[in-house]
Amino acid sequence: MEMNQYLSMFIDESREHLQALNDNLMSLESSPEDISIVHNIFRSAHTLKGMSATMGFEDLASLTHEMENVLDLVRNSKLKMDSFIFDCIFKSLDSLESMVEDIIQGGTGKADVSVIVAALKSIVTGEYLKGGGAAGNAAPVKGEASSAEVLDEFQLSIIQQSIEAGISVFYIEVGVREDCVLKAARAYMVFNVLEQNGEVIKSNPPVEDIEQERFDNEFSVFFISSTDQASLQKQISSVSEIDKAIVSVLDSAKLDELMKPPVMAAQQEIAAASAIAEAESPEKAEVKKPAAAANAPVANRTIRVDIERLDTLMNLFSELLIDRVRLEQLASEIKKSELTETVEHMTRVSSDLQGIVLKLRMVPIDTVFNRFPRMIRDVAKTLDKKVDLIITGADTELDRTVVDEIGDPLVHLLRNAVDHGVEPTVDRIAAGKSETSTINLRAYHSGNHVFIEIEDDGRGINRDNVLRTAIKKGVVTQDQATRLSDEEVYLLLFASGFSTADKISDLSGRGVGLDVVKTKIESLGGKVQVTSKLGKGSKFSVQLPLTLSIISAMLIRMGSEKYAIPLSSIVETAAIKQEQIRVVHGNLMVDYRNSVIPLVPLAKLFDVPGAADEFTGETQIVVIRKGERLAALVVDEFIGQQEIVLKTLGKYFTKLFAVSGATILGDGQVALIIDTNALIK
């Protein structure tokens, strides 16, 4: 039990230090001369090393030790940061994160980090300079015009260090059959084989081009692995429709021969690298994050509380809330002044307590946002785009449950913005835009909701392209398409399997569409909206509830039964006359504010006993909204607004139509909570 407690502390603190390392390294990339940031990075690495060694995670400790050696030279002004060192430390952080994740999943945290350790050692000894890193010289270019292999200084140094350390390095040439229909799929299967056996250092053409079938029928790979040559050749050759798999073992002589360029090509490459080196400056950092975040003081007035304890506290308070409502009801019936005063005081105290309990579960959305600058940096670099990520409102608080679940949908939307929203640099310049695009990530409170917006200044959404694709895929008919507003057209992007991309891009989810994003957001009680202007950019707005545990609801009665409707989905309540009700194609409709909306008789739908069957005189309705669509629910009586505690119906009551849960009322009755989204199609 004690060991589990220490492991939990190690995991939490490791995550914090890794995030601090990422944040500070991003800041250092913007200000490479700022030694104070290097000191912060060194302290985090040193602490992580000590924790790892204490817990017995030797691979973690050894890798952070090698990072320390590099950082120690930098902080003592014996070494200057350059692009090779930045890439090397970023790759070290990726390895550390993978090892910590393995520990979280119950693993040992062991990993083969020999390649990255060799690179870090080469920095300390100065060997990496032989690859041309500090001098700004690019790696040589292979002489053959048909396949110009360009290794940057990091890749070349990794390969050289691996060969010197006795680790096997392979140069693999793969050919896909001429009559192959799905070249990208076959190539992906080859890369899958490689990734299971080692590390791909470089592919030609790049992986993005291969995945989008921008290659003839052949590609080549520099590959590091402990697997033997024959086994690799056999595994690659076993992939269907691969008719060529040449696996060559590289030594220093063969690497030099492979990389030997014509004189002119080498001179051009060096000149280009020098020009780039002169052009680069700290002001052109790819991702911006408020500087304060990097230098924020470590909080020393906090304690760690297991989320299960908070869940237990919430459940106990929920029971207290139910009893409070019951006491209020009894006090109103007994009408004794002392009892009424005591209950009123208890109501005030419990209301304050409710606010504190809810705040205990609230965490800043920064816990999700802080991993995005690094991600955007890597994605932009992969796509050869320049992107500034501007984050605002990261201190906005959300329920822990929502925060844990919203990360993946936001990752997908941000990758989508960089990959599809932002134009290539050449296109931006041609359109008269700045070559550096801006993506704004905002979060803010509004009422009982939190809004998260992702806005880019890219190409915008082409309405005609979206409609053309939607009609082609059967999402809408030609007739329906003519009646859709711009916002409705943009929401078609979230239809299942919808994609306007000609080829699948791994960055945006390998064919997994935005429908997954929408499903996840709606499962959290939220919704997503899109606005766009062609040529100017797009904005994806996600609306989420503040908490999933206690909600405000309207209690209604039908027959002898009580139901709750979440206030967030109610537009208004009203009374209608019989002459306002129509029957259109067999469906009940009602006149509402210069339009006609569906009328849903809830009692009939839920087969409620004792409810009125016919509409006579005035009929009470609740107008509900789902996106832009409205509907009216027929009820017998409004009981009033009340804060209710959400209770799940357990594993025995699944797939109930239009019911999202239940609550216990003050009189002990159970009221079902209506899922209004299910009532509007």
C-alpha cells in the first residue's frame, strides 16, 4: 500500500516536471541566450533524475543524467544551444514521457534509449560538431538525381553515433508493385513493421508524402534496430504487394559512400543552410506562449487529493442536498418558526458548502492547454509551416471529469487547424498574408458553461466543396443542400466518415473524421459550432457544462410522475391554445414565434399513467433547443426550478430512450432526467 502511494506521487510529480521541461524548453527556443531558463530546466531534470533513481527506474535516471550533463555545460556558458541540441533534448523528453506512460500502464519504465544517450554524449564531447551542427553546414546530399537523400545534422549524428556504439544501422530500399492500387496502405504496413523493430531515422520521400501517395513506387529508409538483417528483409517482403526489399547494413565507409555528393550539390546545400541560419532569430519562434507560465512559482500551499476521495465527497454531499430539500419541505408543512429558521440557516451553509465542494473538483484548463504549444511546434515543423499558437484564458476552470475527457477532441481540432486550415507558406505569401499563421486557442466562462474556441487565419472552409462531398457521400440530398445555411453546411464536416481531403493525412487522424470529436463533446453534455470565411479563416467553438455532477433543472409533472429537464436546454416555457396546434403529415406541430416547430406529447411518449390524452383548453409546453433546432414538449404542470444531483441508472438500465439519468427529490421520489437531445432529430 505504501509503495503504491509513493508510485502515485512519483507519477504526479514526474508529469509536472516533464511539463515544466517542455514549457521551459519552448521558452528557451525563443530566447536561447536566457541562462535563467536553462537553470529552471536543469533543476527539473535534476529532480526527475533523483526521483527516478529512488524509485528504481534506472533507464529514466540514466537518460536524465545525460540531459543534465548537456544542460550543465550550457548553464556554465561552456556550450551554446543550437538546433541540434534543441532537437536532441526534445527527443529526450519524448522518450521520458513514453517511459513514464509505461510506468502508469503498469510497466517497468524500461526502454532502449541507447541512441538518444549516444547523441547526448556526442554533444558533451563535441563529437556532434563533426556532423556540421554548430557550423551551420547541412549534411551532404546523395549524388543520384533519382533519390536525393538529405540527412540533417541531428539525423546524421545519430546514425554516426549508433555505428560507433556498435548498434545496427540499415539502409532499406522498398519497392511497391506497379499494379498496386493502395500504395500508401502498403507503405504504411511496411512502416508498421519497422516501428515494431526499431527506429526510423529518415525516409525518402518524407512520411507525409508517402502516406498521401506522393511517390512513384519506391521509397528508402535509414533505420536503427537490434533485429538482424535477414529477419528484417523477411518481414518487409512478407507485406502484400511489396516486390522489392533490399536491406543493407551500414558502416562508416558505406555511409560516407552513400552520402558522397557531387561538389556543386554540396556547395548549394551548405549555402542554403548558411542562409537559413542567418535568417533565423529568436523573434521567429514557431509557437508563442505567455512568458509568465514558464516562470510561474511552484505552489507550496497545496496538497494532493486522490480524485476518488473527491468523488466520495461529492456523493456524500449529494445525499446531504437531497436531505436538505426534504427538510425544507417538512419545515414548510410544520410551520414552526424555530425549525424554519434552522432550516434556512442550514440552506445557506449548505449552499456555501456546495460551492466549495464543486470548486474542489474544478481544475484550470491549463492542465490540458499546456501540452499544445509543443504539439503545434512539432506538427508545424513536420508540415514545413510557420505557426504562432496564442493561448488565452488558460486559467478558466472546469470540472476534473470534463478536463480529463476534452483533451483528445481539442488535439484533433488543433491538428486539423494546422493541417487543413492553415495554407502552405507559399500560398499564404501569394494571398498577401504573413508567412507565419496564427491559431488562437481561447477559453472563457459564460453562464453555466465554458467555451473553448480554436480560430485560425487560414484558407477558411469552402462551402461548395463541403456540399459537393456531402451529396456525393449521401450525407444530404441535392434538395436539402439548397436549403442549408452556412453554419449548417459547416456542421456537415462532423458527419460520420466525412472528409474533404483527397488523401488521408496521419496528422489529422488517419481517416478518423471530426464525427469522433462531436460524439465525445456531446457525451460530455456539450456542443460544437463552426463559423468560417473563405480565404480569411475558421473558428470552431466548443460549449461545455461547468460540471457534470449537480445541474439546474426544471421539475415538471405528467400524471402522477415527476421529471426533470436540464435548464441549459430550455428556451422558454409557455401556454398554448388548441387552435395553435396543427397536424402536418401525421405529425403534431405548433405555431411558435413566426415559425412552426414539432410538438412532442411526453406523457404519450413515455406511456405515463394518469396523464391527459387530449389537448383541451390551454396546454403547458416547454420549448427546448438542440443547436439551431427547436421542439415543444407537452407537460401537465410546472413544479419549479431546482438544483438536482445527477445519478446514473446503473448497468442494468442501458439504452433507455430520452433518459440520461435520475435524481432523488426532497420527498424521496425518484425523478427521471430527460435527455432532450434525443427528442430532436
